Amino acid sequence: MRRIIQRLIAAIVLSIGIVAAAVGTSYGQDKVVRIGYQKYGKLVLLKSKGTLEPKLAADGYKVVWTEFPSGPPLLEALNIGAIDFGNTGEAPPIFAQAAGAPIQYVAYEPPAPKGEAILVPKDSALKSVADLKGKKVALNKGSNVHYLLVKALEKAGVKYSEIEPVYLAPADARAAFERGAVDAWVIWDPFQAAAEAATGARTLADGTGIVANYQFYFSSKKFLEANPKIVDAVLAELSTVDDWAKGDIHAVAEQLAPSIGLSVPVVEVALKRQAYGIKPITDAVIADQQQVADAFFALGLIPKAIKISDVARKPGT
């Protein structure tokens, strides 16, 4: 019996060694960059262009793409280690950092304040943001438009507690908006442009003079520390795609329209409200983002105060 047990132990140890070696070899041969993207934006264009894969293959990396409906679930995936890189607007990383997610800001796009808005039905009696007091307002909780709503209400002299927020994903919010279940909808492009075209929705306010509406690019802290050159390579390819997009908006609209299920003219409207030029994180941008974090903490929307500088990639690193 003792010999049998010893043989079993030896076999188990040998099997574990073989598996460990196989895993180690596989990992060395198949390094992966897992990128999270949304249905609209520069990462979609990069994916469709197919130029990143050969660039990273030269360094022994494969690219795996995963689509997300909005920024919050994308950053949750980064939090749990399901992706290594992605992009969202201003608000999602605030909630993610407050929850302890190991995110690192690595780049941003300039402000695009017209790319998000508070919409009302075309025949609505509401004429200004102040009229939202006591009304139901649909929005994607934790998304960029959350901050637009907070600041627009503040500017109009309405407390956030004086409206009834209805937290819905874009598709559900659009349905609620069309059937009159909510009084207003805070949404971003291209959903914004689509609603305007399909329903004649009116804009109570966009981000102009209220919020910047930045787009940010993120890596997980672990991936950035281990693979800074790969993150730089992704950003370089994004910049190339960005330059192309800025120079030929119609061609970009034609490429994006089928994949997002919208007409070319609607996508063109959205693209013209977008910002171009992917840049490294600066102290000024960190300061702007800190204002978003402080506003959310003051309203009790995040559980603790956070410092954006703690999770921003330092210039030159």
C-alpha cells in the first residue's frame, strides 16, 4: 500500500510539473493584449482597420477584442482582470477608482462638449434644465452623462435630489423615452444623434459651457507596469487611426454605420461633434478630472474621496 501511495504521489507531482511547464511555454508563446471597446469610437476604427495586430505580432503579442455596451462594465472587466486596455468617458473611471479598480489613465482626447446632451421629446413642455425639477430623467448610471446632468442641474439651480433619476442602459432608456415613461434623457453620441434624427428630440442642454466631455484611455496597472512599450504601441496606432478619421469623416461614417446599425448621415453628425487628437495625460486634465471626482463625492455618489493623480500615468514613463 505504501508503494502504491508513493507511486500515486510521484505521478501527481510529475503531472503537475508537466502541466506547469506546458502553461509556462504556452504563456511565453501566446502573449495577449485584451482590449475592451464600445460600439462607437476610435477603438472600433482601430479594430476594423486591422493594423494593430501585425504591429504587435512582431513583439509576440496577439490581440483579443471584447465589446461592451458602455463604460462602467468595461472598467469592471478591467478591474477583474478580464481586459488590459480600453476607453471610456469622464465618469466611469471615477466610480471604478472609488471601488478600488487598478486602473491607470494613459491618454485622452480633447473636449467634445456637444457629443452629449439632455434631450426631451419634440413636443415636450420642458423648455430649460430648470424645468427638470420633479421630473424623471433617464441616464446610464456612472457614465459620462451622469456628470453632465449633475453640472447642468447645478448651473440651473436645481438640486440633484430634486429630480428622479431613472438608471437605464441606452437601449432601454431610448424605449422609455419614446413611450413617455421618462421626461428627459441624458445621452451621448451616436445614440444622441440617432434619437434626434428618429424622434425629433430637442436638446435642453449639451455640454457646452458646462462640462468638457473628455474621452480617456486606460490600462490596468499590472499590464502597464509589465508592458509599457505595448501600451505605447496601441496608442500610436490609435493616433494613426485618429488622424485618418479627422481627415475623412464621410469615409469613417461609411465604415462605422453598418456595424452600429445607424445610417451614414446620422453617424456623420455624431463624428462632427467628436474630438480628435489623442494626447498623453497632463496636469491640467488631471485637475479637470479631479473636479468630477470631487463633485461625485460631495453628492454621495462615490463612497470615498479619491485622487486622480494616484492613477494617472506620469509624463515620460
